[in-house]
Amino acid sequence: MTSYIHHIETSVPRYSYKQDDLRDRLKEIVRGSDRENRIIHTLFSRSGIETRHSVVNDFQEHGSHTLFFNGQGASPGTGSRNDTYIREGRKLFVDVAQNLIVNSDFHPDEITHLITVSCTGFYAPGPDFDIIRSLGLKNSVERYHLGFMGCYATIPAMKLADQICRANKNASVMVVSVELCTIHFKANLSMDDLLSSAVFADGGSGAIISNKQPKKINYRIEGFASSLTQKGEKDMAWSIGDHGFNMVLSNYIPDLLGEGLEDFLKPVLNRFDLTQDDIDLWAIHPGGRAILDKSENILSLPADSLNASRTVLSKYGNMSSATILFVLKELLKNPMEKEKGQTLAMAFGPGLTLEAALLNRMEN
């Protein structure tokens, strides 16, 4: 049984920041030495990012300081940060879900399963409850939450949705991912915190996956693959601390991913009897500019192959698990000469974990 990604929606919080402004603001906040300020300047200037969004306006010079810089310094407790996640995250979850219904051919009563994805906060009853109540979905909707997996988590969510649809011909699955990475900002001069401050942002995305024949441009799901690299377990990690979630983000990650990328890709292509030349469209998670550059070089891709990933990185930054659907949506904007286009989506996360989805972009 064939399943399809019928519709993709994306959403970002209202507060928008220019990368250059965030760079200069961080210098003011951390008050580092000239050398440390040069490091900050270089990290931000070479990020490939123009704009990022956040649920808080605290990073503006005259912001309301509801979370940061309000007497607690720049390190509010994890509870305060998670309170912001609950208040603002539920708005973004519901916004994405509502737009999926409004802008698709699906009625709320048709949604049979709901999968939510996030690694930047927790609460219960959770975002699945908020979506069902706000959209008037049936109380019998089956609910699943994929939490604390990191940037690659939406691909396993799509995999789960595909498995549900293949097992149940009448299933219509809504997938919604929301990440509020900026609420875990730390005004520290450690390289991990500086790298995080330079790339992460807030955003939400979602899709409806079903066996129904789509009426619009869509993706047909062909299959999935996953792997763990042999190195890098300690170079990307995510844990809960007393002052927010602690991210370990080594600057060796692009090299580590580069070392394992070809070995990961070969069995994926072999499984579907494809070669790299058969891939028409590439949707690589823009974890950072260096990751995209490394992927492009290792795979010897044409210069414009990762334009969608680079565009999303430039406009939004790295929104963790929500980002890959932004890239897939960006790829749908441009018409293709062919009716179909083999599309390979890839995302990376703690482990180091590599996840891939083989899709077929369909014109109708």
C-alpha cells in the first residue's frame, strides 16, 4: 500500500532577529575578551544564516525580558524555561495543526492518528491534547509523541506514519514538530554554547500522511533507512541541566558526518536499486553551513543541489527536528521538467545518528 505526504505546513514565532544583530548582542551579553569577540564574530558571520526566530523578544536591546536578563541573569532555571515552552510551544503546535487542516483537503474528522515531535520541552497533557481540543479532532484519535531525539526526529515520525498507513488503508496521520531551541540559551563563552547560540532557532512544521491519492503536488513515500556512525557519540549530545537543556555540539561534527556519509548512503541506494545519479532532489537537514558544505563535497553534488537546504538555513537557522519539513516544502516551490523526482531527505542528530527518507516528488 502506497502512502503520500499530502500537505506540509510551516510556522515560526513572531520575533525575528537578524543574525548580525544577534552577533553584536551576544558580544554585549557575554562581555568576552577581544579574542573571544573575534570568535563570536567569525561563528556568526560564517553561519550561512541571515535571520532567525524566537518565542521571546529578550534578545532585543529593549526587549520585555520575560525569560532572560530579568534579574535572574542570563541563566534562568530549567523550570522557568519549560514554563515558556508550555506557554509558547502549545501556540505553535496548534497553529501548525490548524493550518494543516485549513490548507489541505482533510476534514478534522478524517484524522485518525496524531504524532507530535519535540526535544526542547515537556508537559502533560501535552501538545497532542491541545491539538485535539483546539481542532475538534475525534477523541478516539491515536496519539504518539517522539521526544528528546534531536534534529533527525521528524524522519522517524514520518516512518511511523507510513507504517500506520500501510497497516490501515483508512488511516490519515497528522505529524507536527515544534522546537523552541532559543529558550535554552546560555550566556557562556564555552565553544558548545557559542556554537548553539550561533545556529539554533525556533519553529514548527507538520504534514498529513495518507494512502489517499493526492490532488496537489506531493511526495510519494518510497522507504526509510537509518544508521549510527562509528564515531561522535560524545560530540553531539543533549541532556537536562539545572539551567536549561545542555547541548554538546562539537565543531568536529561536519568532519565526522563526512566520514560516515558515503558508507551510510550506499546501502540506502542499494536497497532501492538506485545510484546517486538517480537522485533528482536533495533535502539535507541544514544543521549548519559547514554540514551542508561537507555533504556537498563528500557526495560531489552539483553546486545548486542543496539550494533548498541553504535557503532554509539562511531564512530560519537550525530549528532542530522541525527543519527537514521546511526543506521539503521549499523543494516543492519550483516546477520540475519531469512528472516525478526521486528525493532523498537526510537528517542527523545525537549518536551520531543518520536518518533518511526516500521520497518521490509527484506533480499531481
